[in-house]
Amino acid sequence: MSSIWVAAAYACAVGLSIALLHFFRARAWYWHVISIGLALALGLTPMPSQWIGPGEDLAIGSVFVFLVVWGAAAPLFRQHRAVHP
């Protein structure tokens, strides 16, 4: 598999997570913690033999990157509440 496909898939995962955070803002903190936990579980879980291959690795890696970026970048996209005097 070409490294351009890998870079494009991971860039799309990062772009999608940042776009979702930009348009919908950060949700409750526990959703983002759960997202990072799911990413770690996905990354540390051994995959079945049917799921071993370049395409499957790319798909699982893209989901991992999406979950980590969406979870970790949430503090940068909090809603700021206006304080009225």
C-alpha cells in the first residue's frame, strides 16, 4: 500500500475529528475520556486473523486516530460562556 494512501486516510481522520469539534463543539467531558479509552482498547486488543492485512490496518488505524484526536482536542473547543455583569 502506498504511503500516500496512509497519509490521506490519517489526515482525513484528523480533519473529520477537528471539523466535528469545530461545528458541534466539545460535548461533556466524559464522552471525550471514553473516546480515548476506546482508542486505547482498540489499539491494545489483538485482532482476529481475518482482520490482518494492510486495508484492515489502515481502517483500524484511522478509527484509532479519529478517537484519540477527538478526545484529546476537546479542551481546545469548549464553549466559552459569556459572563454578563
